[in-house]
Amino acid sequence: MSSNAVVDKGGSRHGSSLQQARLPQWAPYALVVVSLALGVGIGTALGMDSPFQWGLFAALVFIVASYVLGAVVEGGRQARDRLATSLVWVCFLLAVVPLLSLIWETVDRGRTVLDGYFLGHSMEGVQTILPGGGAYHAIIGTLEQVGLAALIAVPIGLLTAIYLVEYGRGKLAKAVTFFVDVMTGIPSIVAGLFILSFWIIILGFSYSGFAGAMALAILMMPIVVRSTEEMLKLVPDELREASLALGVPKWRTILKVVLPTAIGGITTGVMLAVARVAGESAPIVLLVFGATGINNNPFEGAQSSLPYYIYEQWQLGNEASFNRAWAAALVLIAFVMILNLVARGIARWKAPKSGR
């Protein structure tokens, strides 16, 4: 028995070599406060008046101080652990702070004109340099264009994913997978230019909401294919084999067994794809041509949308148009947020129930 080990009456061993000094639980919080104070002090001393710059200095002080205190008190191994933890928290804050700043700025500036009148009126007959008008025509255009894009992209993407998972073999499946990967990285402006050259210039159709919807569908399809493909791969093969062993045809097995099992993830992927294209502006600017009045027919005539409306109002360059642009941006953010919440709710609702 080593000299620094002691055996008590119960037979357990206590040794000083097994005991390690640890920082108190309040130490990280105190270190945050000290780092913030030092960050403000250093930034002020260097003549910097931006809170973001102060935050960067505070983050650097916090990381270095966490490692040094951990090394002095707890040892090198625990110090490296605290260093990694500090880096994770700092990176998290660096990612969250710009997002919160964007949301705060949009809400603060958009709420000045966002009311029932703004949501229920268009810009028809409104002088752009004066307050007034609304984004009703743009909201209608966005809903119709995104809805048409979903009607085009979802069936094609769903059937493509079913083919790749259930039937795809050989060179054709590899070619389809390759082109889906290529489409995933296509810039939105390229999709808009393709529809512009083919649908409007070559075929001679006019600018319309449907043209914009086709460009959005091109951007949606690879997202739907990839998300659906991954969800179908998660369905256990035992379910397919059990259905086939009962004599059920393969197409019916896919329809009645595979798809219902993966429907939660598939629906989530579709909703996220819709949210992804709802804010696209480049193809919409090229193809819908813009309109100040309400056009409920997406197949004929120019039409507006929220991204185009924001771009249009910002280009006017006056205070009233800036306020309308911020309000429309707030509506668009709310629309995308609602879609994401719906996707999360569907995923939770359709998630497999785990039993005990």
C-alpha cells in the first residue's frame, strides 16, 4: 500500500493522489464578468466604440483566462477541456449575435408601418415618396409562386428519391445522383437565367409568376430529393421484407409501408425546402417583372412577391420606401419562421413513438 493512501473502517481507500483541485462552480460566471469588464476597458483604451469590438476582446480574454486558470489550478488535461468548452461557447455566441441583431433590427424598423392596412393594400396609385401603401399584392404573389413551385418540385423530387432508394441500380441511378448533387450547388441566378432564356426568350412566353415558380422549383427539387432519400433509407429493411413476404407487390409496399413510416421526415424536408426558396430574390427579379397592383393570376401578366417588393422599395431610396421594405422583410421572416415551426411540429407529431 502506498504511503499516501489510507484505509478507513469500511475498507474503502482514500488517497491524496486521487484528489484533484477544481475551480469552484461560480468561477466561469465570474470569469465572464471579468472578461466583459476587461474587454470594455481594452476597447475604450484603444479608442474603439463598437460593442462588437468590445465583445471580441472579452471573448479573447475569456478563452485565454479559462485555459490559464485551468492549467494552474486543475492541470493540463482539464485546462484543455476548458479551452475547448470556451471555444465552443464563443463560436456559438458569434453565430447567434448576428442573427439576433438582424431580427432585432428588422423588428424595430419594420413594426413602424406593419399593420392591417399594410397587409391589406397594394401600391396601386401610391406615390412612393409618401407614406402609405402595402404589400398585399406581394404577399399574394409569394404564396402563389411558392405554392406552384411546391406543386412542381415535390412530386418530381419524391418520385426521384423513391427511384434512387427502391429501384435505382447501375449507371442511370449514378447519373441521377450526380445531377442531383450538381443541382444542389446551382446558384439561384442560374436557375432564373435558364427559365428566362428557355421560357421567355425561346418559347416567347411573357413575364409571370409561373415563370418565377419554375425557377424556384428547380431550386427546390434537389433539396426534396436529398431529404426524402435520407428518410427512406432510415426505414428498416425488415418492414419491406415482411410486406413482400406476405405477397404484397413492391409498389404497394412502398405506398402503404415505406412512405407512411418516413412521412414525418419527408414532410419536414418539404417544408424546409419551401422555406428555403421563399426568400429567393434573384430569379424573381428576372422573371416576375414586378407589379404595383394585385394580380391574382400567376399565369398571365407581371406579378410581385415579397423579395421583389423589398428590392423594389429599397431601390427607391426614400424614407417611406425604406420603412415599407423593412416591414416586408419582417413579414417574410415571419413567413419562413412559421414554415420552420410547422416542419418541427410535423416531425415531432409523426416521429416514431418509443415504448418502454
